[in-house]
Amino acid sequence: MRILEELRAGVTTASAVETQELASELARALAGDTTLALHGNLGVGKTTFVQGLARGFGIVEAVTSPTFTIYNIHRGTKGRTLVHLDAYRLESPKQIEDLLLEDFLVPPWCLAVEWPEKIGAWLPVGALHLDLGIAADERHTLRLR
């Protein structure tokens, strides 16, 4: 749980590899059936972060942004299902309901949502919210709300 405390205090990483390592560590600390809302502008490293989560869940396949497919499902070797949702193109709560995501949330699961503000009312109350950004020195910042 040390990683959760670090993220609440705020963490800065200097490379994509560092961001992925941090996310991998978080993956190992997350409780089952967790929704993780990833907030931040284009290019701040949301997909890079999800790649690290995947590694932490034992997922060996390539993880790419589901911008056009809306979501991707990855099954880890450690029994965890990662559902990676990019809500950028969604415009109404009905669209998220039409995706039938609940059918793919096989316990234990992690739902990682990019652009969660697009579907804020749909997110579970207990979702973890992570703010990602880029500092003036080009390093990446991560803070758990």
C-alpha cells in the first residue's frame, strides 16, 4: 500500500519506463474489481500508464490505445482482467451502456478509463482518480486524488 501513499503525495517520473514501472507496482497493490480513472490532456502518458498496469497484471500482449475500438480486453497470467476504455469519443451515458462493459468485467478485474470526465456519472463511486500531467521540465507528474 506504500505505492498508494506515494501517489497521493504526488510522484514525478523522468521516462516512460519509470511511469510503467510505477503503474506495474500499483497493479500489484490494487484490490480486485477496481476502476481507475486516468485524467489528463492528450500526450501526458495515460496509455503508457495502462501499459505498466498490464505488465503488473502479467499481461504479455501489446497494449495500445483503444481510441477507435473504444475498449480493449486483456487477460493477465495472474488471473486479472484489464479492460482499457478510451471514453474520448463517447458523448452520452447511453453509449457507455450500449458497450455492455459489465459483461466483460470478470472478477478480479481492473477497468482503466482514459478521458473519464466524458462518462463521469457512469463511474462507480469508489473509483480511484489519477491526475497525469507534464511539468515544465518535461517530466511526468502523477497524483492520486
